[in-house]
Amino acid sequence: MRDFSLKSTITYKLYRQIILQLEDFLSTIGDIVIYGKEVLSLIFKRELDWKAIIEQCARFGVSSLPITLSIVGMSTVIVAMQVAGEMVKQGAGNYVGMLVTILTVREEGIIMSGFAIISMIGSSIASEIATMRVTEQIDAIKVLKVNPIRYLFVPRVLSGILMMPPVLVVASLVGIIGGGVAAHLASELSYRAYFESVWTGLFIKDINVAILKSIVFGFTIALISCVCGYNAKGGARGVGIATTKAVVWSFVGIVLWDLLFSIIFFF
Amino acid sequence: MGIEVKNLTKKFDNKTVINDISFKVESGEILAIVGFSGSGKSTVLKLICGLIEKDSGIIETSGDIAMVFQYSALIDSLNVEDNIAFALKERKDLRKKYTERQIKNIVKEKLALVGLSGIENKYPSELSGGMQKRVSFARAIVTSPNIILYDEPTAGLDPVSSTLIEDYIVRLKEETHAASIVVTHQMSTIMRTADKIIMLYNGNVVFTGTPQDLMRQDTPYTKQFVTASLEGPMTMLQN
């Protein structure tokens, strides 16, 4: 017999799906705020396990470095190759270094590092914690009266805060140097002309804002990844959903921060 | 006193999964909670140890609670020693109480108690299901709890490993004098470990008694459970 009830209609199902998505969206924002507050409170109370923090720093900084350097380096090389020839032709060769440096320090270095860290570290944090959730390891931690936020979140978030700035500095340096090599090869611009112009457009404010941004990005990526993993439900499918959600939310999170920083400091 | 539960009720969405149940477990006693899958047995344990919030009723417990999970729930990034010592190293009130040397000795002692000396450096993935279960026993008793909850302790184990686990449950009761609750639907576990039994069906207590009372099959519920019959008051569809 056909079901003619309200609940069987496509419109009802569509609205229900929208409401569920909205509910999930709002509850995720709520959780990020609540857990973020708790993590910061534990950090300020110095509830820290330095052994775990060092382990996570190695994972955040060292393990991610090859891929971060490759992505930032290659994207800067691509930009330098594309603009150097044209700028030299227009007689603006002396500004290539400046342009690449401003672009790398203000934007490309940090956003590309963020994307690399999200893909490599954020996804791994989310899937690790989600697996712990669905295999009852987090329940076991709670029954043993250990605070799971202190044990799981604090080392990961703190390592994000501590390691993102050095990763950014190294990646930006590699990017700027790579840009110089690319500009030289693409347009025969001398290294001297390139590296002299590097300093022309770079101000202390740019470096400070980039460092501050990297700290905020590190905090955001690690926190969102932890929260998404922690709230995982179900089995293997739940781990997959949590990991995807962590990656997507982290991308959106850092782009929103980037926009906010641009409005505050450069608008 | 170990555990006293009075008029406990829990709903998920609008479905009542635990309906006004009451029972008491004294120190040194083992209560088996039995019933078909989906009858609310594991929910009772999660309510007692605080993993989920009750809707109404009273749960009175004395002292520390430990739980052995169905699939052991060992932390897979830690080796056996760190898993057993987890509460001693990470719990706020215990973190600075023991030295490294003392913790190592406690771990050795607990591992010996469950018959697994010398595996401190192995990781959970390197152990069999039965060994993982015994390590989780050692982790549970490391803080000398007054209450131990076992969620399907013999599920998925071969008969010999099941017998071994059942023996350890009784042995731990004798050595720790803890009040214990064993959630199971395996007859061997019920008969070899329980002092008393409650049977749940759709969140309601449908039988209370001893293992001997259960085996007498005096009620339609006990008869259906013991004979594993499809005929009787408990239908799987309702689960």
C-alpha cells in the first residue's frame, strides 16, 4: 500500500535534511567555541604534558615540512615564472623580488602552508581521534577519570600554535629563494636585482601579521580537527565523515580568518 | 554497599530504552544482567559509570568505578605498560602520587594477576583478543576500584579463552572484593560467574533471581532465554 503521509513527501524529506544540516552546522560551531575555551583555559592553567606536546610538535612541524615546502615552493616558483618575463619586458624587473616576497609573506606562504597542514596533519588528527571515539577508547579514557580534552586536544592544539610559525618562516624562505631561481631562469633577471628588491616592499608589520596569522591558523586547524574527530559517530563511515568535515571546516576556517586579517590590517 | 539503582529510566529520542529499573549489588557480589541484544544491558553500564546521563532515577555507588569494554578499548597508540598505567600517569589526583619505578612495579603486579607477565612493551595490535581483554582487566583494576563493570567480557572469544576470562572475573571479585556487574548473554558466563541475575527485555526487568532460578525455567522469559527459542514472550522484532 502506498504511503500518503506527510513524512513520505519529498518536500518533507528535503526540509528535514536542511534542518538536520543546519542543526549540525550550529552544534559544530558551538562545540568549537566550547572546546576552544576549555583548551585555552587548560593551557593557561599549565595543565600540560610536555612529552605529548613534543611528540605532536614533531608530527606537526617536522613530518609536514617536506609537503609544505614543496607546495609553497612550487606555487611561488609558478608565480615568479609567470610574472618575471613580463615585468622584465616592461622594465619593471627590479620589482619582481618585491612582488614575490609580498605575495609570499602576506598571503601565499601562509595560506598554502595552511592547506598543506590541513591535508596532512588535520586529516590525520581527525581520523585518529574519530577512530578512538568509535572504538570506545575515548569512553575508556573518561571512565578512567582522565580529562580527554587535556589528554587529546591540548597537546595537538598547542603544537599547532607552536609549530605553525616556524613552518611558515621556513616555507616562505624556500618560496622566496625558489622564486628568485625561477625568475632568473625564466627572464634572465639577475639574482642581485631580485634579492635587492626583496627587501624593498617588506615591512616589519607584514612579518608580524604573518606570524600572528600562522599562530591563529595553527590553533584553528588543530582545534577543528580535534572537535570533528571527537564528535564522530558510528563506525568506519563515521571516521570518514569526521575526517572530511575536519578538512572542509579547516579550509573554510582559515580562509575566513585570512579575510578578517586582511580587513583589519590591510583594508 | 556497592551499587544501588532505583527507578532508573533512560530514553533516546522518544524511545524508552531503560524503564524504571531497580537493583542492588553488594561488595564482593557479581550481578549478571542478561537479555537479548538491544534489550538495554550495555546502556545500564554506561549510565552507572556516567558515560551517558540518566533521565530519572537514582544511582548510588561507593568509590571508584572501572569498566572492561566489550572490545577492550585499549589505547592503540600506547603499549601495554602505558595502557595499564594510564590512570596513574594521567589522572589529576594520581599523576604525582607514584614514581616511575612504583608505576612499573604496579603494572608488573597487575599483569601477573591476569597471567600476562613480560608483555609490557607490546602494542594492543600485537595481542590476541583474549590477551587484549586480560590487559583491559589489568587496566581496570590498577586503581583498586570498588566497582567493576564488564560489558560482554567473553564476546567474540573462543570457548577456552571465555573460560579463562570467566575465571578471572571470579578471581578479581575475590581479590578486590569489588561489586561487579557482568553484562552478557552467554550461558557459560552467567553460570560460572554470577551470584544473581536480572533479565532485561525492552528496557524492563522481566526476571530477578539466581543462576539456579534461571535454569529452573519457571517463567516464560527464563524458559525462552535458556532454550534460545524463537517461541515466547520476547520477540526479536521488538528489539
